[in-house]
Amino acid sequence: MELLTVKELGEYLKLKKSTIYDKVKEKTIPYYQIDSSVRFEKSEIDKWIKSKSVPCRHLSKILDSAA
């Protein structure tokens, strides 16, 4: 299990620490509360990111017209 700090997660996702804290406060990101610290399991974050992906409509049109 690889746990990341808020700073490490911000660097990994290219997000500000304040954005990470907002997501924790809103409970919209998977995290662990360890005493007063917040940690994130990298594999859970990767799954969470994949669950947020949105298919590109324009890409499918481009691929259909190329065929």
C-alpha cells in the first residue's frame, strides 16, 4: 500500500493543496484520516481518476469518419 500526503497527491495530480483539502472536506475523493493527518492510497486515487473519465464525443466522430 502506497500512501500519499496532501502535498504528494497535489504534485501527482497537478492540483493545489487547497483543492485537495476542498475535495476531502466535500468527501469527493477517497482518503484516510489518521489522527489529524489525511492520507491517500495511490491505487485508490488511480481508480477514482479512471471513474471520472468522460468519453470524448468528438473523438468518436473523428474515428467514425476515418473508417
